[in-house]
Amino acid sequence: MIIIKQIKSMSRWAKTQKNKGRTIGFVPTMGYIHEGHLSLVRKAKKDCDRVVMSIFVNPIQFGPKEDFKRYPRDSKRDYRLAKSAGVDLIFYPSTKDMYPDNFLTYVSVTGLTNILCGRSRPDHFKGVTTVVTKLFNIIAPDIAYFGQKDAQQAIVIKKMAEDLNFPIKISVLPTVREGGGLAMSSRNTYLSASERYDALVINRALKSAKRLISSGELNAYMVISHIKKLIKQKKSVRIDYVEVVDMNSLKKINKISGGVLIVIAVFIGKTRLIDNITLKI
């Protein structure tokens, strides 16, 4: 496995692969690798000749009071797990190289980013789309892989790639969960044992909502109320939002039909967790 830290070296490597007719699968991460990331790697290995993983804790997608400084980092562990999964190259750029002095250019996807997580984290998606644009330009992948847990992010990136004419397929894979159903996330490491137990209510509430809808309840307000009631049973959990939205436009819906997303964001202690399920009625 190769480790490259310089942008120019990364681009040269990618160009060499393309000149040899090889396809590149790309898994962008902020490190602290878990099984969710590795599931993306395994799919990329099936689809592509070479697999590139980036590890970069992107400062511009964190708000001033968020967890950039304490975000979990363990490069040796990341390298070991990436190598064991078959990653061919890790791109590990520095903040200074990605955002040099007098960096002034940002990418913004309007309409999809001022709602849901964007309402709570106003500049988050501008940071995400800016760094992903840079990574797409540097690595020039054929397919880029994202997890369904970050559903809004995946939809925003798909729209960005479409609007900016990136010749890249965006592949979104199912959420990988821990044994109790908690969606895998690097931030799960923040949770105490009791908080982790309480966090299981998120997935239970989503499953219960799915059963409620299957039984014939198509009123989105009633489904949201049902989810909130279940979540509020855990006193350590504070709801940021629970919404039922169109799975493509992210617009709120009143009557459940077609393809929908049920999306949840909560705080457990100081840790913010998100989850969702997709339904087609």
C-alpha cells in the first residue's frame, strides 16, 4: 500500500493509472476507520482496478464550537485497517496544502444545504462540497463511494457532481451498523457505555416507524410524533430534528408516498448522531 501526502504526487499517480487504462475507486474519509468505511473499500475493489482512500479531517466543515480538535485520529490504526481491506493508496494531505494562505474559493450547493443538518450546521456542507471538489480534481476517480448514513451529504454530492459535470459515478452504499443497530460512526467513540446503550433508541425508533407505515399510517406528522415519543423516553437524548422528506429533493412531505427518507439527528450528551431509513411506498 502506498501513502502519498503531496497533492502533485497524488495527481501524477492517478494520471499514470489512467494512462494504463486502470479505473480508480475513491473512498473519502476523515480517518478513524471503521467497518462502514471498509465496506466501501470492498465494493470499490470489486468495481475498480485501483482503490484510493483519502484521510483528511477537513477543518472547514466544522463550526467554531464543534469537535474539530477532538475528532478521533489514529493514523497507524487507519493504515493497518486500510491495508488489510486492500486499499492501494492512502492520500493523506496536510491542511496547509489543501488550504494554502489566501485560499478564497468555496463550492456551495444551494437549496439542499440549508435544511436538516445544514440548518443546525450552517457552513458544514459548504466545507464538504469544497473539499470533495478538490479531492475529485486531485484524484480523478471513476467512482466515488459514500455511505447512506450521511444521506443528505450523499444527495448534495450527487447534485454537485451532476451540476459541475464531474465524469464520476457517485455510489451510495447501505449503512453499516453495530450489533445493537447503532449506525457506525467515528463519533461513536465519544459515547460512554450508558450513552451508547441509550443511542440504540435511534434505530429502534426508525424500525418502529417503518412498521407503523407498513400498517397503513401515511400521515408524516403522525409518524414523526411516534418517533419523537419513543426517543424522548431516553432522558440523555436531545432531538435536533426528526423529519420525513422526499428522498431526492429533501423537501418535507405531508403524506407518505413514493420514495421517502425518514431522517433523525440527536444529541446524546455532547455527541451529535444522525441516522435514517429509506422507504418506497
